[in-house]
Amino acid sequence: MSNTTHPFKYMPAPLFTDPYADEWTAPFWEAALRGQLTAPKCAECGTFRLPPSRWCAACHAQGLEYVDLPGTGTLYSFIIVRHALTPDQKEYVPYIPAVVSADGVSGNARFVANLVNVEPEDVQIGMKLKVTWNEVSATLTLPFWTVA
Amino acid sequence: MKDKAAIVGIGQTQRYRRGQSLPRSMMDMAMEATLSALADAGLTTNDLDGFAFYGGATVDPGSMAYNLGVPHVKFAATLTAGGSGSAGSVGMAAAVINAGLANVCVSLFVLQQVPTGRFGGSSEGPRKVPTASGGGAYGGGGNVSPEAAFISPASIMSPGHNFSMLTQRHMYQYGTKREHFAEVCISQRENAIKRPQSLRKDPLTLDDYFAARMISDPLCLFDYTMECDGAIAVITTSIDRAKTLPHTPVLISGSGIGGTGNNAHLLGNFQMPDVSFASAGARDVAKQMYEMAEVGPEDVDVALLYDHFSPMVLMQLEDFQLCPIGESGPFVAEGNIRFGTGSIPVNTHGGNLSDFYCPGMTHLVEGVEQLRGTAINQVEGAEIALCTGGPSSIPMTGTILKRYR
């Protein structure tokens, strides 16, 4: 499937048109509108906090500081959804939810997004990936990952 | 609380396939199971004073007490999370009895999977996403948190999806294969085939397994639990009282009800440490449980491991120290979990996969029957049984049961 709202192969059904941002998450989505991948670090102890949490589990500070990332990473794990769980997804299977270790992010913080434009049979943990973006609405540009 | 309380009664309703229990209500089935368990224990509702539930339990202790006509409720609580609490519910009962809060506790689960109220759709937490069809069993519109926008657009929508993600990593890290998942499914099916009450008794071959459709790759149809309707209850009381009752007491020797804070699997954030990403999140629980029971994994005669998804049986074999971390695949391939021939028979009743799905309660019942010596697939001389709850959110639970001598 490929059109303006669904530009990549193996995208799942679109569920979000807004990032429901708050002060902890807004910088990520603002950078995303410019095609810049960022990640939030604890402003006090530097621990990466994904998804952006309001309290740091390591030091209990609240502040976050967003850092620019190169937009590359490594596939940590993935699944191939072959059976649609909702009617919305029926025309979009298979799709490939993935956990990605992004370059520039330390610790256990990982991104969760879909792999696109890659054949399911070719996906392997450890493969190098790069981020790609889909402009969903005026407020939401969503990250996807594809083979680097 | 080691060996201070014992399971003394078990009771269950008819076993229904998914959605087939209407027009019964969940309370109706919970009542039947509880009354049956009390009768098995030689007790009545006048003896019952504690409710140690888990998993939201789908009926609440207060309504149960009202409907049963329990004169004085001395303890009522429900463990949070889901099927993960099954084994721990009797641990909680033992703790409560040992502390003197109550004397006779019931733990139960009732399931009725009608179209309007499906259990197990995991519609909570970050996966709660707006869908074009307006929510439903898997989504539920609204309530989108800012954090959810970092997870939910990937359309990871069910426990099966979550556990597939862990499974894929396990395969990568340790070389685990689909043949190993198949061995879990096939060995449990073999056990179920010998039991009249088990629901899935068609022979299952390796060819059948590989011919099944993939649901969330690497998991296929047979890797998923079946879904059912029905209720199962167990009764726990003090060892002193248990000695006066009809059945051989089944002691609660140790229990773990918790987990590791950064291992919250079913929240679906996938931020677990690398060393425990591909695990059941039960290593700390196992350690606490064995220490309390003053036994080790080598002492376990039969392991009743919650099997919502077959690879999670493998990861529990590792977390509960029945084999080394990362070696569960070859361990099962060598036949170690087979009833009759293996070194540690697993899910001798057939489990959620092939016997009956009443989130974890069948594992407790099988543990009791093994230690009473009345199991259909009886492990000869069984003295110690391990029961676990379903790997998921905290609290994950595990309990050591021991035959009273």
C-alpha cells in the first residue's frame, strides 16, 4: 500500500493523528516535524527515559533534556503481525512492530516503532536501521525505521 | 509462613469452550466452584472468612461474601495484574492465615468470554489507542497518555504481540527454535490426551505444528492458549485445621509475589535490561520462593508453569532454575519435560494450551492432585510441586507446594 497517507510498505493502520503531547514529550514531536530524531535524557543524572517519563526511575528528578540523534540504530527485536486483531488492521497485515536501539542512546532506552519497506522474511535482529518519517497531520510526524 | 497453611479443597464448574457458558453468570459459576471447593475440604460457608483473589478476578470478594452469606469477612484482597497472580493467591492466603487475619481463605478465578466482555484483550496502559472502529475489545477509544504516542502507533495490541517480541529476542540470543516451542505444545497435548476432562485431545504432531497459521510471527496458532469459560476455586487453611480435614494437606511452603521493578513486561514498553529482556521476569520471585520453602529447583518433582504462550514455558524453566539461562530449548528437545520419561515433568495436566484455560487455576489444582496422589498423569512419589503465575506485569508469582507427611 502506498499513497500520501500511507507512503510505506508494511505500515499498520494509522491510529494516531496527534501526539497528545505534554511538556515532557512536546520537544520530541516538535523535532519530528523537522525530521530530526531526538531522545530525552534526565536533566539531572543523564539517564535516557523512553518513553519520556515524568519522574526519573534512577534519581527521581523530573526535568528532561532532549538531545539530537543521528537517526540510525540497530534492530533489537521484532515481530511480524500476520493476523489482524482489529477490523482496521485487516488490509494492513503483515506489519512489523520493532524495538530499536538508536545510536546515541545509552542504557536500556529503546524506541518502539514499525519497520517498513523491508520484506518480513529479510528482517534480522542486529540489522542496521535508519529512521524515516511520515507526516500524518499538522501536529504529528511519526517515526518509522527501515534498512540503513 | 513456611508450611503453616495448606490447600485443603478444590472445586470447579463444568468446563465450557469460549463463550459457551451463557446464560450462566460469572457470579453463578464462581459460587458453584467455591461451594464445591468448600465441600471437598469438608467445610462450609460458616467456616469461610477470607478472600485471597488475583487478576481483577472478574468477581469481587465483597459480592462473593454477600452471595455466599459469609457471616464475618476477616480478609478480602485481590492481587493486581493478571494471571500472573494465580500461584501467589494461595501464597497470600497462607500469609494471611499465618498472620492470624483469617482462618479459611478461598482463591478463585472465573472466566466468561462473551463477545461483550472479552478477557485478555489487554486494553490497558500504553496500548490504549483510538481506532477507526471506535475501540472495542482490543483498543478502547480515548485515555491516550502522552507516553502512549511513543509505543502505540506500532500497533502492538495484545499479549501475544508482546510475548512474541521477547520470544524473537530469545531465539536470537540463545538459538532457540520453533521446534522447541513445538515440544512444549506436543508434550502438553500428550498429557491432555490421557485426561477425560481436557478440552484439546486431538493428536498434535510436529507437522501439524508447522502447518498451523502464524499469528504474530514467531508464534503460531498452537503457541497460544485456548480460551474458555468456567470457574475454579481452592480453599486454604492453617495446617492445624488441615490435619482434621478429609484430604492429605498440601502445604504452602514458599511463595514469591513480586518481580523486578524494571521488568514490567506487559506494560509493553520494552525497556527491560538486556540480561532479562528475553525472560519471564521471574528470577527474583523464584529466588525468594525457593529460599522461603528451603528447597531448590532440584527438589521439584513436577512443574506447573503458566503457559499462555509456549515460549514463556521455556523462559520460566530458566527463571525458576530448572535449567540454565538460555538452555531451555535444548533442555526440552532432550525430552526433559515429558511426563513419565523426563527429568522434570511439566504441565502434566496439559496446561492452558491443551487442558483448560482458567488463568492459572488448573495449575494449582494439578499441583494439589499430584501431591494428594490422585492426578491422572501421576508423577510417582511426588512430594514437591512448583506452580507459577503467568509472566506479565508485577506481581509475577510462584509457589512451592509440598505433600504433608
